[in-house]
Amino acid sequence: MGRLKTFPHNTPQHTPQKPGAKTITKDTPRTSRRTAASEAKTTDIRYDIAGAMNAETFVCDVEIFIKHYLPKVEDKVLSHVLADMIKKEVLIAREETTGTSSGKAKAKPKAKSKAKSTASSGAKSATAVPPSTPTKPYDYSLKDFKPPCAGGEKDAHEKNVFAPLTSICEVICEALRDVDGVDWNGYSVRMCGGNKMDSKINGCAQKIDACMTKNMDEKLRVTDVMVAFELKTTRTDAMVMKNRAQIVSHSNHAMSEDARRKFILGITIEDGGVSLWYFSRSHSAKSRAFNMVEQPDLLVKIMISLFCATDEQLGIDPLVQVLDDGSFVYRFPSDGDNDGDTFYRTQGIVFHDRSLTLTGRSTRVWKVQQVDPDNDYAQVEGTKNMILKDASVDADARTEDDIQKSMFTDIKDIGGNGSRAWQKRPIAKDFSDEEKASLEDLLDGTEQFKDFFSCIIKSSTAEPSLPVAPEVWADPTLFPYSEKKKLSVDLYQTNRPDSGPKPSGKATEVNAMEPACRDLFPPKKQCRYIYPDVYAPLYDIPTLGEAVDILKQCVLVLQVMFCAGWVHRDISPGNILALWDESKSKWQVKLADLEYAKKFPNTGPDSSSAIPKTGTPFFMAVEIQGQFHILPPEAEPRYSATGGFLVEQYLNQAAALEKPVVHSPQHDLESIWWIFLWLASKRVKRPFPSLLGEGPFDTNGPEVPSVEKRQKVLQSCLLYNKKVRPFIPQQLARSFLVAIDVVRADLHNGYLRRNAEGRQNDIASYSHIVSKPFQILFQLLEESHDPWRSVKLVTGRDSEQEEETERNGPEKQKGMDDHGGTGTNQPKGKKRKSAAPESKKGRSTRRTKAVAFRLPRTTGPTTRSMTKAAQDQDIEPRPLKKARR
């Protein structure tokens, strides 16, 4: 007997994604990630999330999904539970159904001989291990589950149709308690479709129909939901797509909120069609749907797997736990240098982007305190607030801790034993005596240079995530795309204080995503790092004079890196931090985020330096963003003294230009120059800045600022550039503007000369650009009598207040201005934006109602990132050779 054709199939047919050659990565290239506004409601961006997730979600047979993504279920355990369910008449002998003219099903008794013999044997023969790929319906059906495909009312409310799932799962759990060697994990299924959940981050407007949880009575928190269910009574195209959008958008929100999550499992049911879901930072996957009316044994097997799974097998990282007040505690295992594990409790988020997709680094930066779990998680005496960074990286990529140690070793080596070896390097040949003296203080063989970096003092790496399952295929139409032609979300907004250019607010074009390729989705590992202090980012420095002082130190520390043969590759205002030194009454730069730092020139077999990283295009070097070499308009042909054409030289130059653009020291310095221009044109406090229109650091979509427009800024004199000059305030229109234009001209000419000669890998060709232009800039500014130092800058707190005032009015905002500072080490009297209110010491003694936690409002950029029914087949067909889109 073939499968029952109980309802139509509506999932597109698929083409298997054939694996290509394995992609070898030495580090994680940064890919474009589409970022949602930090305050957008999940329900408003549900279809935007769904459409974006088409590019990283795979489909596989349900048997493959169960084997790869779910904990194994022993045959004897499944047999015991099925027998118990038959005994309790939760499962009853199947009845055949025949369609009627009215569309309702008419029951028809099945052959008595088989039903009786099966039941009389205590269900042992009938409940022998079901085949992994059933060729016929199971002999028993769920007694109380009557969706339309099983003869139930078509117009019945989904709450009534799916309510029996709770009692069905209770019977499964009861049976599991009687099996020796099996531990029920304490989770149950709760129907919760009419209730909203408490959330500690913005945007939680979604509801889920049911969930697997231990919280069966109180209001649900997002962190209470272990497995989410989305349920629909009909399996139409619209309902299937709606269910998919709901499960993926909830999972996106949960992964953003719950720092414990390595992955999330989900279940969607339409009528009787069940699909399983897996969402992770590596990739996402969906099973083909199966019919739980025909195959209740398969549903039981899945639920047994979930009810016997450990929290880790359900996606929870054992190194992170959540407390009753919603804070998280990270455990750093002993590294052998101390007596035991150390614990850090979050005090508030400093940075976290809200991406429409799940893959990528998804970096969280927390303000934390070291705590004692044996003392109610109170702060360890004598410790101070610190920073914890939590990022997801490719399993085979180098960790930031490893990169930092390697770079520090190289820096120490070039200055060791008083040899001054760095002065003999080609990169230093054009350094002035003043620059050499400054560098000599840092490269004296000690570790004084570390004062200029945000140093990692403790690190931890979790186990890698699961790889993509075998025998998967891509389906670019798996999720529905938004019907809106424009996105109403901010593709550059992140959950941190204002860090950069503000989008203009114009809607963004929506483009379909390319289908996923499994080899581009390697396993991930969570890397956690502890930094000793809470620093102030450059975008939170209140005056231009202070910001320039910090940037001057940043140029110095970059010169140190260049001398040691390293480039940073990710210079932006968010990575240039500072610590206020009370003893010296000045800021100390702390260059951060060395996770993309690499050797230059790269002479080893690792060619990944050529891989462009995308993230903050406003501060990225033009060549890196566009992946082209900046050249003179037309190189003059060269002739020898006798008039002969230098063919070989011409061909050598052309060959050099065909090489990929590799990040060089000049690219890091160009990023510094863009920051100078940003400070002068975008960050100066002024009345009615919006009346100026769109400047070089404004954007209205994911493709801007365009590389062409940015190249024009780089190659044109700023004093006459109509796209830049109107945005420079009067007090900066003389010496400050001239100083940064001098650097601009040197940068542009440096590219022209080096690229025309094909000397991109010649380290000596960078000596001039590394030393002279910024030396002139700082000298011009120091000698200037213009009042540029006292110019006040817009900080992250100012930006948030402005936007809060626009939403709530001045009176309401006035009451919000009394919250405390960041806890950064900073000059007295200068308040900083707080990442979050300080948490009270200790753990709550009882369950407390979740408090609305408003993440810092931001406007800064972070990056660029149905067919007919299948007859006599599964609910969703097996892959065909040609995809139907």
C-alpha cells in the first residue's frame, strides 16, 4: 500500500547541491551581512529575515535530519514508548479513509485480522522498530489528533486541533520514566499561542504557538523556550510560508537574545505535515515534511529524542548560563595557570548587531564582572568591570588570542637586546629622527608597546558546531521573500552607541539571494575573550582635540605593527578605543580587534590575505572595497634611450596589476584618514545638521557609499570638493581641512606611483606613506592657531538622545537623561553612555518579571552584509535534477 495522499504538497522541487572542492580557510573572511534596525519589531521584519535566510538554509530528507541533527533514540526505547501509548489508547488501530463528495473523510475499518493480532500481542510485534523510510502508514494513528487531513473540521481553531499534542507528549514522558537507563530531561510541551514573551532585547513582538519548556505556569521568557512550534490547521501555500517565516524570525530573535545558544531546533506543522528545523551560526537546515497522521511513530521518535536530550544537545552552550534576572554567566575553564574555573557575569551589552541572517561572527561585547558562583554570583572582591567579547568563527580559523600572541612576539623580537633591528628594515628607511625616537621608546625589548593595545587576559574556545548534513540541497524559494519592494529596516544599524555614519532613512531595494552552497558553510566555534578594562570608543570622545590625540597614538602603534610585518585590516572608530589615565590626565589609545590582522607581505602558502573583508565601507580603503588598483588615467609608454619600447617592463607592470588587491599598510592608514574626514564633516556638534543634506558619510542603502563616489573624494582636493566642503564647519575650514587634504593627496599619489610600477608587495615602497603624510598633518595642527581642539563632537549618547527626543518628545527624554555612565575609566565630570544599567550583585532569589532592557540606540555601520501536489510520493518530493523556481 502506498502513502496516503491526504493533502497537497506545496514545496518546490529541488536540485541537489553537489559538493565542490573543500574550501580551505586559514581565517574567516568577512561576508556581507544584512543588519536590521535594533528596535524593529520581529513581526515587522519577519519576511525580510525569511528572504535573507534563503541563502544559508539547506533541505534534506527527514531521516537524514534525524540522524545528523538529533540525539539518537535506541530501538528498545522507541518500542517501549509505542507499546505504552497503544496500551493507553493514545495510539489506536488505524482506519482507512476514503474521500466523499462533500470533501469529508469517511471512516472505514481496517482488516481486523492484522489489527487484532497486533493489539493482542501487547504491541510488541507492531511496535518492532519502524523502518527508517516507511513504505506504508504506521498501523496505528493518534486517537485525539484530528486535523483536516484526518477527517477533522476544516474550520476548527488551531488551538483546539493541536491541543492534544500536550497530552500526547505527557504520555511519552511518562513512558520514558519507566525505561531503565533513560533520563527524561524535565521539559514538557506547552501551548502558548495567545501570549507574548518577555525579552531582554528590543523587537520581541512575536508569539509562538507552542514550545518545549520547563516553565509551564509563569509568563514565558525567550530564554525559557527550548524548542519552538509553529502550527497551522491548513497546508496551503500561504500557511506553509507563513509558518516558515514565523519559525525563522523567532529563531533569529532567540539567537540574538540568548547568549547560551549554539543552535536552535524548531518544529512546524501544517495540517498533519511536520517539518524539523535547525538554525545555527554555521548554517540552517530543514527536513522534508512527513505526515504525522500516517507516521505517528516517527513523531514519537522525534519527541523521545527531544525529551531525552541534554541541554547541550538542544543547543545550549555548557559554558554559559542564564540567571533569574536575565544576566548571563560565562565560565572560563582552567587553563592550567590557575586553580580553577573563572566566572564572568554580564552587566550590560556594549555591542551586538542584529542581523537578518544567522551565519557570521555575530559578535557580542559585554561589560562583565568576575563573580563567585558559591557566593550567589557576587562580584569577586578586588576586581573591576571588564569587557567580554563573544564571537563565532570558522572552526579552522586562528583565534584572536593566537593572532595577538604571534604579533606581540614579532614586535618584541624586532626590538630585543637593544639591537634596533627594526630601524634596518625597508619599511623604516624614510622615518624621521623624531619618529624613530618615538618608536624607540616602544621597541626597547620590553613589553611597553602592549599599553597601546586592548590586550586579551583570558580566552576560551568552545567545541565546534555540527557541519552541514550529507545529502542536502539548496532551495532558494524555501522561505518567502518580503512582498515589499523596499525594506523599512536600517541595514547598517547595530545595538551599540552611535559608531559612524547614519543612513538617510530611505528604503532599501530588496534583492533575491543566491542559493546556498554547502562548502561555504564550515562548522563554527565560539571564541570568548576577557579584556581588563572598559574602554571608551573613539565615537564617544567629546572633543576634537582629544580625538586627534588618540588618533596620533593610533598612527604610532600602527607603525609598530608595520615594522613587525603586520597589518590590522579592520581600522574603524569602533576598534580605536581609549582609556583615561588619571595620573597623566590624558587618553591612552587601545587598538582593538586584531582578529583580522595578518602578516604583510604574505610570503607563505596562505593566500587568504587577498580575500577582501567587508564590514564598515565608510572607513575601508577604496582599493579594498572595490578590489581594484588605483592607477593613473593612462600610463605613458616608456622608451629606451635609442627609442626602443620597453616591452618587458610594460608587460611586467601589466602582470602585477592582474594580481588581487592585498591589504597593505597604506590601506590601514587610509582608514585613519577617512576617520579624520568623518570627524570633521559628520561628528561636529552643530545646530540643524540634517539641513546640510547627504554628505560623504550618509547612506540610503546597502550598496552605499559606492566605491566610485568614495574614490572621487579620495582623488579630489577637499577645499573645492562640493560633496565635502559644505559639511566642514567654519572653525575647521582652514588648517584642519588643509592638513587632512595634504594626507589625501599623498595617499592618492602613493597609490598611483606604486601601482604603475607594480610594487604592491615591495615593503620599501610604503616607507614614505607610513611616515611623512601624518607627520605633516600633526605638525600643521600643532602649529595652527585655529580653535580646532575645543570643537565639540557628537557622541553616542548625544545621538541616542536626539533620536529619543524625536520619538518621545523633550519632556519624556528629560527624564531619561538621569541614568548612569558607562563605568569606563574616564576624566571626572565627563559622563559616558552606559551600555546598560548596573546589575545588583547576587542572583535573584525568585523568578522576577523581565524588565524592559533598552539596548543603546545606534546608527553606525557595521558591514555591507510552489508547486503542484506530489502524487504517490512524500509530502515533499525528493530532489529532481532541475530546480523549479
